[in-house]
Amino acid sequence: MSTIDIKSAINYHPLIISSDILLSDAVALMSQHCSSYALVSQDDNEKTSLTKIITEKDIVCAAARGIIFNETRVLEVISLQLVTISENEVEDIFTVVHLLYHNHVSHLAVVSGIEVVGVITYEAIRDILQSADLLKHKPVSQIKRLNQQLQPEINQRKQVEIQRSESENQYRLFFEQAPVGITQMAPSGKFLQVNRKFCEILGYLESELLDLNLQEIILSEYLNLYQTSIDKLYRGEDANCSFEACVQSKDNQIKWIEINLSLVFDAHRQLQYIIGVFQNVRLSKQAEAELKQALLNAENANRAKSLFLARMSHELRTPLNSILGFTQVIYRSTCGQTQSKYLDIINRNGQHLLGLINDVLEISKIEAGKIKLNNTNFDLYNLLDELKVSMSPLAVSKHLTLIFTQAKNVPQYINADERKLRQVLLNLLSNAIKFTSKGTVTLYVTLGNEQPENLNISFLHFEVSDTGIGIAVEEIDNLFEAFAQSSTIEQTQQGTGLGLSLSRSFIQLMGGEIKIESTVGEGSVFSFDIPVRVQQIQVEEIMRSKPIKLAPGQPNFRILIVDDSWEHRHLLAQLLIPLGFAVQEAINGEQGIDLWHSWQPHLIFMDMQMPLLDGYQATQKIKALVQEKRQATKIIALTASALEEERVKIFSAGCDDFQSKPFQAEEIFDKIATHLGVVYIDENHNQSLVSHSQPVRLTKQDLEVMPYQWQQSLYIAACECSDERILQLLSHIPQEHATLASALHQLVNNFHFDQIMELAAGSSIF
């Protein structure tokens, strides 16, 4: 060769790939074009945006680092910048070799202006040197120097060739032994390559699959999903797509497969093939189906449990209502000391049985997360006194000393959940007495050591100690589990094992935590702290005397009892008639509606479970009629269910209140006083509104049933604080509005003339 044509080393058609292509696709394209490199384009103007190059060296290094090719973009593995040489400078081979050697690269980009027009590689330079007679053109010294410069590049090239071969082997090994199915498909969906796992999933031989396309194995109902996914890839909306579909195997089995697709383009952005990754999701689908079935079974079991508890509550509490109720009726009548003692025994054991039933129901509510706080204002000192009175007979019967001690700084009036606090203390005290054969049981109440910044909130510390049998240390952790008892307690064969579990749940709900210290043979100490809101205003003292009749000057209150049980109707009647209430009875909802039409009762006690027409339907019909006629009939539901769902259903039907069975006589009197404003004469001949009665709420609209002139007179009488004139005006209220008269009567009795003034003047709710 007489001359060296260095420009013949320029590759004017180099492989160009997109910067967002996956490394696995780049390797496939480089292999397809038999190229050791690829120029990387970063935008649509390929010629001016070629600033990167990926080489075999980058691919080998990526494989050595354990990079996952089908999850990595090419830009993430490029290690060298693109070195350029002007096309005009490609005249002297020594200049080209110098650039390659000086920059430690194997590729030079040839540029014309700002556009890349080609690439020179050291392989091309080597080929030229092997075919040219350099002795005719250059001195021997220059040729030696050139060989010295090229030798490292040649050695590096050999090493890269070895590494490239190893990389290809690794890639092929990965393709064949991958734990998921991998395919290379033509744009039409025809399989070009498939790996062993894909054949295993579908049960076909490789040769059989190469005669099929993807659309032939996907069930027809999923073809639209496949086409939609491919279209999104074509439009460039997604780099890859994933969807689940059912495919049919060779033996006609239907299999759930997760399919991942990505497109591979050539240097001219023409689609070359589709890469598909297939994974059998039968096990995950089966697990999902089993989970759904388990959830469904759990829901059904929970509904069945709720239904069972509702039925058991009704079946157990209904006869208890008669037992405890008639015990109270007899007790209120004249009876001897011996009979009273027997009645006390019946009532005490009945209440104990009721407590056991309630414990089971409370546990079910706690498990369902349906237990809630019901904070009220109450007298803590009075609560402690009642507990001592209640527990003393049990302690005396076992010859135990019962001690109640409270620090002087313990507030008397607090806001907390009185019922739950009472239940916790009752459980702890009754357990202490039950499992103590001699010595003392002590309740100690103090202010907690840590007090919050809010001055209205205090932490109360309660401590119940005994000198009983004690509990082993290893059994303390399980002591608060439902139905669990320590071995020492089991020896006594007493209790259900629910009391402590309930107590802990109630204390946690109130914001505290129960603690226990115990020594076998010496006794136990249970303690807890709960936050309470201190009440600065004294709670109105509650009258505890037994009502014996209605106070004079009140309407003739009509009470309707609707219940299919003769015992329950008779029980209520025997409680109400002696006090002066007019009472009628109905045996079902239909008869109750008829009596409401003809008798217009002020209040109805409505049993909710009755034949023919139950209490829910009867209440809805009566409330609709009440609204039409603008009459105020209060309906109190009677239910033997203690479930929260039942209460929600009761109020949804339109009931004004509910009373669970069994009930205390005072609870019935309370309800009537709350809704009708009834005033009683107690056994000490004092007028009383009975414990727990809430203020009757009136609005201006309630007074609109009376003439405007009457309202003006009422306002003036209230301004003058003349109870005489107000009572005279109340006597003019018609009988059908007796509830209004009772409510105003209640305000007069409590000297709330200011509220009467505001009502008569048009104020809002009180």
C-alpha cells in the first residue's frame, strides 16, 4: 500500500441508542449489530446530542458489580466521556493514535461542526496498520513508537474480548436459568426466543412455542387488556407495562400469569422486538382467595356470635327482669323482717347472675372495639360510700376488716365514667374479699404523684390491697386474660375469670394502666391511676329516698305499656299504679297503636321483640302520627339486649330513650321524670325529681301551642319571680299538652325563673 487512508477507519454508520433504554436492551442491540460500542442520544436531534458512549468495558464492569440489566438504564453505567476529533484533523494516523493513547479511550467521535458524523475505533486503526507498509512513509523509529503506543490498547482489547465473551455467557445463563419466564417476541407477538422457565409454565417444548404467538395463549377476554398495554408502550406513555391475565397451557389448564412487557428499538427508533417476562401468580391468587374466604368466614362467625349474644342476652335477661322486678314490688309493699331478708338474698343473687351475664357481653364488646366512655359529673365521695355499704356485708360474713381511706386533697366532684369506675372497684374489692380468709381488705384513694398542667384535670390513684392467698409471680402476666385464673384462685372454684380482664380494659379505656404486686400466702395489691376532670361546681345532691306517690298539682299522667309478656306488663303496672299513674296495657304493636289513637298516652314503654308487629315498626308508625298531629308522646324502648347495635337500631326507629332489662324501679321512675318532668313525694314526704333525672329541654316552639297573650303573662310572672301566678297559668294548659305543663312545673319547682323568661321571650334551647 503506497499511502495510508486514515479516513477509511471512520465508521460513518455507528449504532445509536436512546438514553432511556434499559441496559439489557442495549446489550441485545450491540450484539445484534456486532458492535463493541453504542453512541447514546439524549434527545430527538441525534447528531447534535451524542455526548455519551457505552462500551463493552462498561457492560463488563456492570456485570461484575451485580447490576440487574433489565432494571438499569444505560446512563447509569457509562464511565467515560465521548472524546471527539474534527473530521479535518483525521489526516495523520499518529494524531489519531495520540488522542486514543493520551485520553485512555478506545473510541473517537469524528465531528463536523457540531454534528457527530462517525466513530474511529482502535480496532480499525489496528487493521489499517496491519495492511499498510509504514516503512515507505515513516522512519523505523516512528513505527516502533507507534507500536509501543498501540500495544497497550491491543492488550486491553484482547482482555475486553475475553470479558465480553464471559458477559455474553453470563447473560445467556441468566436467560436460560431465570426463575421467571422470559421471551423475545416480534412486534406481531410471535415468539422469537423463549427460556426454559417459560416452557415449564406453559408445558410446551421450545420448538412448539416458536411456532406460536402471545395472542394464541392468552384467553380471549384478556386480549383487549394486552392490546391496550402494548398501545401505551407504542405511544411512549410507559417505559414498560404490567398486567395479570389468564393463559391456557398445552394441557388446557388455565393459569394466572403476571405479564411484564417492554419494547426494544434500534438506532433509528424502529421497533425491533418485545421483551416479555412472565410469572405464575397462582399461589398468590390462591392465597388472596383464601384470605378473602377467611375474612368472610370471620365476618360470618362474628355475625353469628353477635346474633347468639343478642339471643342469649334476651333469653337470660328476660326471666331475670321478672325475678328482680317482682322482688322489688314485694319489697316495696309491707312485709316482715324475715321476708325482707329472703328478698335481699334473692335480689343479691339475681344481681350477681346479672353481673355475670353483663361481663360476658362486655367482653364481646371489647373484642369488637365497640366499648366507649360515657363521662358524667358525679360525687366521688358518694360513690365510695355506696361501695363500702355494698361490700361490707360480704366482708362481715367472712369476719374481715374492710377499710376505705381517702386523702384529704381528693376532689369530691369529678367528671369521669362513673359506671366503669364503679365496676372496676367492685371487681377488685369483691375479688379481694372472695380470696381472703382472714385479715383486712383496704381501698386507698389519693391524688397521683404526677399532675398535668391543666388545673381542671387530676390523676386519681386507687389501690386495693388484701391479706389473701396471693398470686405466683409466673402467673401474673396471664392473670388479665379473659377466662384465665391463677392456680390458687382455681382451687376456690369461684368466678368466671372475666372480672380482671374487664377491669384492665376499662382502666385502659379511661386512660390508665393497672398494676399488681403479690406474694403467695401474704396477699396482693392492685393499683391504677386515671385522669379525671375536677368539677368546681358542686353536683346537685341526689335524693335517695323511695318515691311513694306523685306530687299534687300535676296532670293525670297516662302511661301505656306495650309488651307481649304478661309478667313484664304486670311488673311495670305494679310499680306505676301505686304512685298514681294511669296505666293501660297492650300485648303487641298493633294493639299499642290502637290504644295510642284512643287514649293518647303521655309516655309509652315499648318492648321491641313482639309477634305480629314488633316495637320497631310500632314506634315508627306512632312517631309518624305524632308528627302529623303535633302531639308529644315519648317512647322508651324496653330491651333485654345489651348490644350497642341494638341501641343504634332503637334510636333509628324513633325511640326517645331505652331501658335495658332487668331494671331497677328507680330507673323506671328516673326515665319518666326525665321525659315528663314528673315530681314525686318520697317516703319522707319531700318532693323529689328522683335521682339522675336530666333537665327537660324546651324551645320557644313548644310554647307556641299557647296563645300569645298567655306567653306574655308567663313572661311577666317569671320576671316577678311569682311562682303562684306561673302555676295558675300552667293550669290553663290543655290536657293534650301535659308534657309542656310538667316541664314548666319542673322549672318552677327548681326556681329557674330566668329560663322561663328566656323561653317566653323567644330564646333558643334550654
